[in-house]
Amino acid sequence: MEKNIEANEVIELTTQEAHEMVDRWLQFDEEMADLVLLAIKELESRMKHMEEAIANKDANLLKELTHSLKGVTGNFHMDEIYEILVAVDQYLKEIKHRSKCS
């Protein structure tokens, strides 16, 4: 993904775009593709945990979950999700910095 993404920006994809994105993620050898599929299957669960951390205002847990998922998506070249997580991670750092300065 070429553009910078803001933490509060909503990304909308057509079904075709989503299929193309996942197909690109799976362009590894068979063994790696199995790991990518596992990571894809875990996305929903990981996102729910992040939503729970937000609902509970648990910034430390959200930071930990964001960092972990950012690593997975970066390692598997899931650029669309990785870029969003980079923006979220940066946003969390800015909030932490602002709270320390207040």
C-alpha cells in the first residue's frame, strides 16, 4: 500500500480487491502459504482482542497486541493490514507521549 494511513481511517475494499489481496499474500511456497492461511484465520480473533482492549481502555494490552500483529503481518507481507497497524502503533505512541507531557 503506497499511501500513509491514519489510525482512524476506514479502508473499504470490493470483493474483487479483497480476493486479489489474499491471493497476493498466498504467493509463497506451499509451506509458507499454510502459515499465511493460519495467520489469516487468526486475524478475526486478534482483532476482537484488540477491540476488547480498546473497550477496556487497556492501552498497554492494545500496544502489545498491535505490536504482535504488526510483526505477523509484516513478516507475511500483508501490507494492507501492516500499514494500518503501523498507523495505530504510531498513534498509541503519540498518546503515550502526550499523557507523559501533561
